[in-house]
Amino acid sequence: MSERGIALIAAGSAVLGSITTGCFAWKAGHRQAAAAKAAGHRQAALISTVQATTDEP
């Protein structure tokens, strides 16, 4: 195999590796964002419960 062919295979492998890593990072980021959003909703519900309890006469 020529040097050019080896270089093309190496470059293609690098690009494919970058795409694969990017997909996994993107999916992990979205899962983390969804978890943070859910935690925020739970915290807001807890805060409103505490406020309602402290506002009772």
C-alpha cells in the first residue's frame, strides 16, 4: 500500500473517531441537561412547599 493510502486511512480513522466521540459527548450532555432540569423542578416544588408551610397562620 502506498504512503498516500496509509495517510488516507489514518485521516479517515481520525475523522470517524472524532465523530463517534462527538456523538457520545452530545448524548451525555443532553442526558445531563435533562437530569439538571428535573432536579431543578424537584427543588422548586420543595421550595414552594416550604414557603406554603411557613406562610400558614
